Amino acid sequence: MREDRNNEQMIYDSMKMASPGTMLHDGLENILRAKTGALIVIGDSEEVLALCNGGFRIDAEMHPASLYELAKMDGAIVLSSDGRRILYANTQLAPDPMIPSFETGTRHRTAERVARQTNQLVISISQRRNVITMYRGNSKFLLREVSVILAKANQALSTLEKYKSVFEQALTNLSALEFEDLATLFDVTTVIQRGQLVSRIAAEIERYVLQLGSEGRLVNMQLEELMVDIEDDGLLVAKDYFEQADGTPEEMWNMVSDWESDELLNLGMISKALGFGSQMNALDQAVTPKGYRVLKKIPRLPMPVVENLVKTFHSLPDILNSSIEELDEVEGIGEVRARAIKEGLRRLREQVLLDRHL
């Protein structure tokens, strides 16, 4: 699962060079409209050059018009690793024929084998189907039209907005229970599950923004606006309740991010990842937060001070019940900040209890 995601991430990283607004994208669009087809390798490693046979050494600056003209020849075009120079044109590529490929066309089969053998980005443009296909490592990706990607991005934004609303409601409910010291493992795992779902949708939109290039500014602005208040809340919940003897909350959060969808829907597995039992009856267990998430909501309270508070008092109820004098004794907290913390916690509690009943 992680290997597949790493391969997929390599494709998306490579797409920055071919996103709208770049010279490479303009060149690919010219080739696509002319229906000449093309096979382009972006990478000048020794492995790539060893596969090249014949052709012409160009070594000239890459320009959309140049790329289009050179694509009229049958052979492959080799660009530098940054895509800024055309190194070879009309060269024949000879990858290992024993590398498996499920492509039927000669151009696409060669592209897939070269990508697997060299781990470089290879772009194949179909002459008949008018499709741009990108290969890198074991991953394959179709480069779709901007209008299609925009439609998918807007649909994902709408989905994110709905999931965010559900996540915020779960957070409000958990906060109210935490202030009353009534939180259960079921409440915690539900919030983590929904936080992961929100993160996955946001990551999907980020990929669309990457594909859109200069056309994705508005989508990116909407994504940032939706995620501004909740981006770290899921991780902070995990940090509040993480009880494993080894590992860290960040490692646990990243591990859950790699789970399949059906695994994420299993609250027992999330409970086990936190360090509690995986049985369903364990979800009724009462749990106490350390206080990271609630303290982080207090204005102008640095994370090192939050860490010192948790290290000193160990739990949110103990922090809530502490006096100003006890808070003042914590490193990094003076009397003024101690009063601000007490006032901030009071306001948060009132706001959470009010929001819960709205």
C-alpha cells in the first residue's frame, strides 16, 4: 500500500513540469492537437541514455514549438531531468523486453517498460486516441483536459465541505464531553476516523490543484479556506489519547493514513492503533485527554508552553482544576499568561457547550 502511494506521489510530483502554464504542457497540447503522437522521456540518467539507439543529439533549449516539430519524427524525444533542454530526438528506445507490460500499442508498451526500468517520467501521446499518458516506475496516469479536472475538483470541494461539517460536529461533541470528563473511546475513534476522511479528500484536491497548474489558483484558495481551522485537529486528537508504549502519535496518524477504506471504517482498529483494545466493548471505555487540542485553541499560547502544561499536569481535567498559582509555576508561564489560560479555558468551555446545543 505504501509503495503504491509512493509511486503515485512520484507521478504527481512529475506532473508539476507538465501542468498548465508550463512550456512542456503547451508543447504536449500542440502535439495532441496535431495528432502526430509522441514518446517523450524526461530524464538524462545513465540508465536512460543506455537505452537510446541512433537519432539526433540536439542539446537545445526546450520550446513548445521545437517539441512539436520534433514529434513529427517517429522516434522518441529525450529531455533533461528538469525538462528545460531537448537532448535527443528521433532516437529508438530499447528497454528490456522481459519487463511485463499490459499495453497493446508499441509506443505505450515501450513507454511503460522504460519507466519501470529507469524510474524516470515517460510521456506517451496516442496518435489515434488523442490521449496523453504518463508513466513513472510502476505507476500510470492519464493527463486529462483542464475542464474535466476542474469539474472533478469542484465536486471534491463540495464533498469536502460536507465532510468538514460532520467532522466539526464530532469535534464539538468531543470537546463538550472532554470538559465534562465524560469522553469515551468511541467518541475519540469516531473523530479520528472523520478527520482522516477529511484529510484524504483534501489530499485528493491537492492533486487536482497540482494537475491544474496555473488554472488551479481558485481551487487552491477554496481548499485553504476550508482547511484553515481544522487541518491539525485530527492529529491533535490522536496526540491527546495516544497510549502506545512505542512509536509516536504522528507515526500512528500516518499509519492510519495508509489504511484501505474498509480498515478506516473499523473503529476497533483505530482503537488498537491508539494503544487500547480492539474489541467493540472497549469502545465504551472512558478516556481522559492530555489537553493538547483544547490548549492549542487558546490564543497566543505557543506549543512549547502547551507541552510544559501537559508534562506538568498530565491531563486536561487536572489543568482545568489547577489554580492560577499552580499554572504560574509551570516553565514559560507567568501570572499574566496563567490568568489568560484560565480565562481562555472558561470561554472555550462556554462556547463548546453553547455550540453543542445549537
